[in-house]
Amino acid sequence: MRPGIHPESRLVVFRDRAADALFLTRSTASTAKTIVWEDGTTYPLIDVETSSAGHPFYTGTARVVDTAGRIERFQRRYGRRATPRR
């Protein structure tokens, strides 16, 4: 790799808020939050809504994943039609 053109990769903790799971992995993402890991070391913390710990595809359970209100946002953006199109 050429020096100076790649972002710095470091250990980061990802927290799945839906499944209440923590993952320690490498990432280039930046954040101001930190957390103390099980080994006593402080790492940057990134909160995510869904990960493999809680996603229905990986867990085999059916649940509603729409936490951002996608349906409501779609209806506000495009509205409901009074008469159906033919």
C-alpha cells in the first residue's frame, strides 16, 4: 500500500442497540464516544441499529426492523392518492 493515502484503521467497539450486543473489530470510522472494554482498555464506540446479533436473517426470528419510520416517511414524501390509478 502507498503510504499516506489510506485512512487509519484502529480497534473500535460497535454496539447493536436492538440486540444489546457489543463487537470489538477494526474500522476506519470516527466517533467522539468511548467505552471501556472487558480488558480495561478504552475504545471508540459506534452505535448501530442492526447487526448480525439482532438481524432476522441471521437469527431466524421474525420481527419488525423499521425503527426509522420508513413507511411514514414514504407516505409523507409521496402522499396517499385519493383514487387509485388505472
